Amino acid sequence: MSVPTPNRHHTTRLAPSPTGALHLGNARTFLITWAMARSLGWRIILRIEDMDTPRIKADAASGLIETLRWLGLDWDPPEVGPPDNPLVQSADLDPYRAALRTLAAKGHAYPCDLTRTQIEAAASAPQEGAHETPFPAALRPATAGQSYDFDASPKQANWRLLCPAGEVRFTDGFSGPKAFDPSRIVGDFVLWTKRDQPSYQLAVVVDDERQGVDQIIRGDDLLDSTARQMLLRRALGHQNEPAHWHLPLVIGTDGRRLAKRHGDTRIDTYRQAGVPAEAVVGLMAAWSIPGAARSPMNAREFMDRFDPATMPRGEVTFTSEDDAWLRSQARR
């Protein structure tokens, strides 16, 4: 594992998506991000990533912010980029449009009006477990690679990155050397949607660059997204690559990522049942700090004891015993 060094010029981010309340899995990622940043003197910015329009829930963002504060987390005002604190992606789409214009003008992006059904019919071997339909290079229009005028092009189309073939290699601070070939995994992935909004991949690259984020800590389900984002950064002409730490996920006893199927694991549910923040943090400590037992502690105590170099490397399993312990800590 690569152990980060203190540097007050580094910046990381807490970037929740208001598709629902925080659950134990993503809250643990935010807690570890905060603990690493505060112990190493990095700046922390807060960003609300609300581009997944169909799944966004009204007023969820304010609830997410309140839950993070309840857990004992805080963040800093931005020093670079827009002054918004937090930055809410949907509030201003102009930076993403500007990036798409650049990609289109350079021949790195092209419009595509094919439907999902048409793409699925052409994809001979969809990747098992993939969250999106791979886009075969054979479906590229004949004009792919030429310069486009984004503003003069048809609006009822997705825009896709002309994804170059070949592996993208990087060294993850937690899981070591990695190599992914986005051209084989997802092909020409979407940058701009028919809803006239940027995709997650484009928005996160634009925001990390303009907010000076150079340290990214997140779940390891996003490892292959790193390769896509590196391709995008290069296509946009960004010179520096952020450092990454991808953490093992919290899973249920069935071996699948923690979700509604495992019951109600929302932080707010435990909070409303009288469980104190110190108990939630204490459970996360038992998952993340060797030798730590389930025992209440606050976020600052977690920060003092947490060491990314000794954090267990395997996935964390949330059990019925964990749930029972949390509920036993409720204040009546």
C-alpha cells in the first residue's frame, strides 16, 4: 500500500449523491476520507453530485449534509474553483458544456442517436454484472473522429467519447497496480445525455479539475471508472492525475454490495431509533482498525486510531450481530 504523506496543498472531496439517505457503507467511505484528510492536513471540499436525475430525491441533499455533520465530519471552504459551498452540480451546467465543446472540437466526442435496444442487439457479449451496455466500436458513425460543433449539432442525441483501444494503467494507493481497457469494458461511453445533462464521468472530471481535487478516496466498485476518467482528463488536456485510494465495499451476508435487500441500513434509521453517532462510528472502527472491537467512539477518536496502511484489505460484511449491537446502544 502507498502511504500518503502530509501536505496542506492536497485536496480531497466528500461527494454524496442525493439519490437517498446515507447507509452504513457509503458513510464509512466518507468517514475514512475525512479521517485521512484531517490527519494529513489535506483540504476537504463538499460537492453534491446530482446528475442522476431520474433517481434524485427532493430535499435529499440537505439530509445528507445533516447526517455527515451528525457523524462529526466537517469540510473547508473552497480555495479554487467556484465559491459555492457545497458545489451543487445541477446549479450550473456551463462548465460541463464547455468541456464537451472542447472534446467535440478536438474530435474526441461525437453525437449518437442509437437506442439502448439497438446497442444491446449489436453487443455480442455483454459483460456480466455490467451497469451499462457496452458500445461496440462497429457502431461508431463514419464521422467519428472529426471535429464537431457541439452547439450546432442535434440536441436529441447522446454524446460519446471516442474511446482509444488499449489498457490504462495506474497504481491505486490501497489496492496497488491496476490496468483496465475501457474500450473493451464499456466502449465509447456517454459524456452527455439526451436529457441535455452531463454524465457522471464527465461531470466528476470537470469538477475535480476546477476544484483542485488531487486525492480521491472512494469504493472499489469505481476502480474501472478511474481508467475512463483518466482518458477524459487526457482528452481535455489536463496535465496532472489525481491519486486514488479505492476502499473495499461493505457487503451483506449474501456477498453482495450493501443495499435495500439487506434491510434498512440507513444512518438516519439508526439515529431515529436513538443510536448515537459514537456507536455508528465505533462499528465502522471495528471494520477498519485492526484489533478494534465494537465500542463507541467519536470521529476524532477514529481519526487518531485509523491508519490506511493497516486497514483490512478484504470486503466488510455487515451482519445481523452488527445490527443488533447498534440497536443495543440506543439511548432510551
